[in-house]
Amino acid sequence: MSKIFKKKKFGQNFLSDEFILSALMNFINPSPKDLFLEIGPGSGNLTEMFTGTSKKFTAIEFDRDLIDLLKEKFKKEKNFEIINKNILDIDLNDFASKDNKIRLVGNLPYNMSSPILDWCFKNIHLIKDMHFMFQKEFAHRCAGNKNTKSYGKLSVICNYFCEVKILTDIDKSYFDPVPKVDSTFLKFEPKISETNAKELNSLNILLNKLFNKKRKKILKTLKELFSEEELSKLSIDFNLRPDQLSLEDYISLTKLNFKNG
């Protein structure tokens, strides 16, 4: 394969260590019946591990300079497709359905982590699971809960949609070019098959309101949103701070009616 010039603007940090790649594949555990979509194959090192393992494998690569290299590398592979496009512009309905869901994988660019997760959650009804490499701090925020220091708005949203599991941390020295931080490989397994738009909207409003005052006890902020009568119906300790509430607490609050709508 021709020499690849990594582009900082695309957040490209490639992983080539065969031992690490094999470990990631063991976590993913592909089967011949699976549909896969890889976000940002880069140099194709992880992509190559999927040869002959799945029913269909599609790789979405935004960097035009990598497309010809990837097509040449995988020209003999059946059921492989390389598409030059931004993943955020992809209509996942073209690749999956509710009855034939897709598995997503990717060593994601750090600067696109949040938008890509948002895109995934909008398509959650078409996704079987997701295995993603993130910057370590971001990953631990995704998997956070009220008993961890990394717990916050992102944790609540990720855990609202999925069971999130930390699979392994990977030292920065395994990447080329070497980034400034370590990475973490996560598994997201959807918990819901349909998004309740009203509930999700309420949850986002709550999270923004409460975490804007995350050092404060929640009662005062909640009184701005709900009547005392509605709050009295809940078995929540209102002396807690936002990062001490569980996902179940937040969902209970979303079921209340906001003042003035």
C-alpha cells in the first residue's frame, strides 16, 4: 500500500498493532450473518481483520486521498464496499432495517466523537450494537454513572440509549501518529428500539438546566420546572446534586409536565 499521509484536520490516528487489532476483533466477535458498517477505516488495518467474517461490510471514509488506496487493498474481497462520504450524511436506512440491523465499528476521530454519537442515537432503531474507539476521557464519560467521577450529561444520554461497557484502554503509543492522550474501546448495546421524542426532549431540557448548576442542590432548579405537587410524588432526595441522580431518577422527572407546557 502506498505511503499514507495522516491529516490532523481529520483527526487521523491509525492503529496497526496486530495483537491489539486481534483483541478488538475478539471483543466484536463477528459472525457470517452480520452486517457491518465501519466509520473511518483510515489505512484499513481493522477493516482487513473482517475479511471473510461477515455477510456484508461497508466502510465509510471521508478522506478522498484514502479511497483509491482502500479500493486497491480490498479489490479481491467480495461483499466489501468503500464509500467516500461523511458519515453524518449517510442514510442508514440504505444499509439496514428494523428486521436486519447493522453493527457499527470505528476508530473515531476525536473531533467528531459527539456528532457521530448523536447520529448513531438518531438511528438507534437500525443498530444492533456499536464498538468504538474514543479518547479515553470522552469514553469514560460515555460509560459514567452516578458512582464515577466522569458522570455527567453525556453519561446520562449514552446510558439512556444503550448499555455502555468499557472493553479496554489502549495506550497512545500504539497509534500513528502518537496522540497526546490514551484511548478506550467501548461497546454500546441499544436498550430501546424506538426513540420516545417527547421523553428525550424533556430529558435534554432537564440535563441542560440541572448541569448548568451542577454544584447546586437540585431542588431550586426543579421548582423552576415543576410544581411542588408533582415533585412530591417522586421518591428523590432533592438535596442531591445533578451528578448524584441516577438515570432512573432522570427518567422519573421526564414523566412530569413542565410548567407552561
